[in-house]
Amino acid sequence: MDVTSILVFCVVFLFCYYALRTPSNIPMGPVSVPLLGNIPQLAGKIPLLLFRKWRKQYGDVFSVYMGSQLLVVLNGYKIIKEALVTRGNVFSDRPHNFILDKMKDGEGVIFTSGASWKKQRKLSLNCLQKLGFSRNSFEVCIADEAKILIKLIEQNTDAALKMKDILIMCVSNVICGIVFGRRFSHEDKQFLEVVANMSEDAKYIGHASILMNCFPFLQYLPGDILGTKTILEHKKVFDKFFEDLYENHQSTLDVNCPRDFMDLYLIEMKKNSTLPNKEKKLTARPTGTETTSTTLLWAVLYLLHYPDVQEKCFDEIQTVLGLKRFPSLDDRSHLPYCEATILETLRIAAVVPLAVPHASTRDVYFKGFRIPKESSILINLDSIFHDSDIFRDPRVFSPERFLNSSGQVMKPNEFIPFSCGRRVCIGEKVAQMELFIFLTSMIQKFQFLPVDPCHPPNLEGNLGIVYTPKCFQVQIVRRQDVKSN
Ligand code: HEM
Ligand SMILES: *[C@@H]1O[C@H](CO)[C@@H](O)[C@H](O)[C@H]1NC(C)=O
Ligand SMILES: *[C@@H]1O[C@H](CO)[C@@H](O)[C@H](O)[C@H]1NC(C)=O
Ligand SMILES: *[C@@H]1O[C@H](CO)[C@@H](O)[C@H](O)[C@H]1NC(C)=O
């Protein structure tokens, strides 16, 4: 073959590629190359920033190719609401996915679709609601753990690096309290392993699952480039941990006296023999630990950058609670500035910036575009939180934007950090309680300072499903030791 025929071949190939690809009203998007799609543009870049640029260029509905797989990115509140609520019947599935398929075994709520998802979601919501009626039970779990958190920080005021690990352990323990009715010691080896493993998985899942979808052959490569083997290894560790607790609950279950989420779930399953066996083997897996602990971590990081906000939170707590009384959920309405600080953290950090990927159940027309069946749909929540029409000066951390003129908390309708529609987060209430108790109890007891006062740590993060801050150090001073001036 000579050079000309190779060139001719390339031209014909490219021509066919674009001719076949663009016929039918698919949303516009950046130019993609054969086989790789837009991966070259995305490689090494911060996707959220690119998405902001592409939204300006191509509009609120644009397409991105990961390999040959189409992702449709939805931007802005109006479009997102229309897709997830008005057209919720066609946009509420989850994409198929090699790793997740293996991980979930058809179980759970987050990554399943169709009838199985519906049943399990309803069951979970039911159980959470029943537990919530004795709201006490959430509050007790959270407060117990927050007190332990305070103690741990107190013992480690110099070894500040551990902040992230400590937060994950405590938040995981709250979920364990709710689901399994017990907490685990921070020295429990098995618990430590499971928590460390899950946190490592969260890093991989975002990238690995997308790449694996586009290039299924990657799974056959030797080695473990994308961490999938690690993830599956971790799943075994988790299953063992879970199985023990499950067996234990089953053998000690008293139908008239449910102790926790798992008991309630077991009771519901016993009532209903129509659930297939596989689902019975459950499901009620702790989720929402990574999100909640990451939000707390961002809050601390922003408090380092905005010491005036930190002082205002502290002053409010000092005025309303004093320095001794531990915060309770009843205090929420009396601490609007602290509440607003939590909301502002969820906004500016965009903790789950692209929600969890959705998928179209069939070929649909949306806003004049054709979206083929089983396309992945990315819900760009970040596009709402940084929309300057809704939030003025979106890059500034300002809790005041969530307060009205009489100092009460005011949430615009557009503020949906937990998403909306049929897939809306089921843990929102629990998460809000946790964030409030953990954050206010930490601010009540400690002042958080950057290690280097001139250079507080970077505000850029790493994007998986959860957007996490880069590792950072913080100097912690007990409030009782803060020199007043
Ligand atoms: C700050 C904390 C949290 C944030 C920001 C958050 C946010 C989200 C978001 C954006 C989604 C995706 C919704 C969609 O696909 O459109 C989601 C789903 C979900 N969240 Fe959360 N979440 C948090 C905490 C929690 C907690 C504590 C739990 C458990 C008690 C939880 C359980 C779930 C579940 C089960 C789903 C999947 C729902 C479904 O697919 O039907 N989340 N969350
Ligand atoms: C996760 O689990 C494996 C066992 O599969 C264990 O050897 C490893 O140390 C754990 N990873 C982390 C980060 O703790
Ligand atoms: C059992 O499950 C089926 C199928 O999901 C449902 O239609 C039915 O209402 C459930 N029955 C009870 C008693 O919960
Ligand atoms: C501020 O918000 C509170 C609670 O939502 C409301 O009762 C109050 O009327 C609002 N005040 C003003 C001045 O808008």
C-alpha cells in the first residue's frame, strides 16, 4: 500500500464516520474523533469547566462522545426539571454498565432500573420513614457519633491530616447505626478495612465505569489499570461483612419489635413473598457516606478560606447554645446562619455535580433533539449552582445568599443538590440532619485554621461521582484556647 491509498482510505473512513454519525437530530456537541470520541479533549482537563464552555457554545442540551457511546448533557434548571419531572417516565433509568452490573448483582436502589428499582426504592423509603417517625433514632445515632468525632479531633489537634478519615468513619457509623442498629469501634479492623475500601472505590467508579462502557475490551487486559479488579475484590470483603450482620439479624429478628432499618426491611420482605429470592438477599447497603463526609470536608475547607464566615457561625452558636450545650435538631431553626453555610457549601462545592448518570428508556424527542434509547444522560447540577442568573457572583462563598431580609433561611426553587424527580436522593433528610449536627458541634468546639496562613489549601477537587477536595491539612485550635483580642 502506498501513501495515497492510505490517505484515500482515511478520507473515506472519516467521511463515512461523520455521515453515519450525524444524520438524525442528535444534540450538537464538540467535534469528536473516530473511536475515541471526545476523550482527547477531556483527558487531563476538569470536565466541569469544559462543560461550562460547551454549554455556552452548544446550548443547554449538548452531546459528548465517550468512545462511540453517546452522553447527552443537560444543563440549567429549566431543562433539568423538564427532563426529570415532566418527562420523568423516559429519563429515569440508569445506564447499563459492566462494573456496576457486577457490583450490584441486580441489588440496591442507586444503580438499578425498572421494576426491581421501583420495588426496592419504595421499600427503602418506607423503612426510612418508619424509622423517621421515631426521629429520635436518627438524632441519637448522629449525636452519639458527633460526640465521638469531637473527642477524636481533640486527641489529634496536631495530627490534622486525618480529618478526612475521621469524618468518613463517623459518617459511616451513623449509617451503620441506622441500618444495622450498631456502631463500630474506630479500631475494629474489619470495619476499618470496609470503610477504607469503599472510599477507594468511590474514586475509581466514576472514570472506570465510563471508560469500561466505551471500551468493553479493557476488562480483558491483564493487570488492573482501571481498578475494576480491586473494586470486585473489595466487594467480596464487603459482602462478608454484610453477610454476617444479615445472618445475625435474621436469627434474632422479633417481628413485633424492629430494631433498625434492616429489621424493617426483613419484615417487609417476609410479608411479601412475591419478591424474587435474589432481591431478598438484599440491598439495604449503606450508601451516602461518601457524599455526606465529603460535604463536611468541603465545609471545613471553605471555612479556612472564609474566616469571617467561620466566626459568624461560631458567634451564632455561642449566642444560641453557649459553649457547653450540645446542638440538637431542634436548634436548626434558631441557627439560620449555620444552616445557610451548609446550603452554601452544597452549592459552591457541587458535591455530586453530575448527579448519578441517568439513561433514556427508549428513543425520545426532547427539545427538538432525538435522543436514542439507552443513551447516558448527565444531569449537570453544577450548571445550576454556578448560574449567575440564579446565584449572583457564583464563585463567591456567601451564606448570606440563602438568608432573607429578616435573617431566615430562604431556598430558591432552583437549588436542587439532591436532584429532583423520581430518582431524587432518598437520604436528603438524614444528610441534612448529619450535616447540621456534625458541623455545628465542630464549630462550637474548635477553630479551624490553615497551616500556612498565607496559602490556604487549593479549592480544586477530584471528580468521581462525588467531587472531593484534594488532601489538605488543617490546624485545629480548641475554642477554649483561642486567644481573644
Ligand atoms: C450531602 C449528602 C448527599 C447528597 C448531596 C446526595 C445527593 C444525591 C444525588 C444528586 C443523587 C442522584 C439523583 C439522581 O440520579 O437524579 C442521589 C441519589 C441517591 N442517594 Fe443521595 N445524597 C446525599 C446523601 C445521601 C444519604 C445520607 C443517603 C442514604 C441514607 C443517600 C441515598 C441515596 C440513594 C439510595 C440514591 C439513589 C436514588 C435512586 O436511584 O432512586 N444519599 N443522592
Ligand atoms: C481493601 O481490601 C483488601 C482485601 O481485598 C485489603 O487487602 C486492602 O488493604 C484494603 N484496602 C484498603 C485501602 O484498605
Ligand atoms: C408485594 O409486592 C407486589 C409486587 O411488587 C406488590 O404489588 C404488592 O402490593 C406487595 N404486597 C404487599 C402486601 O406489600
Ligand atoms: C423570611 O423567611 C421566613 C421563613 O421562610 C418568612 O416567615 C418571613 O416572612 C421572611 N421575611 C421576609 C422579610 O421576607
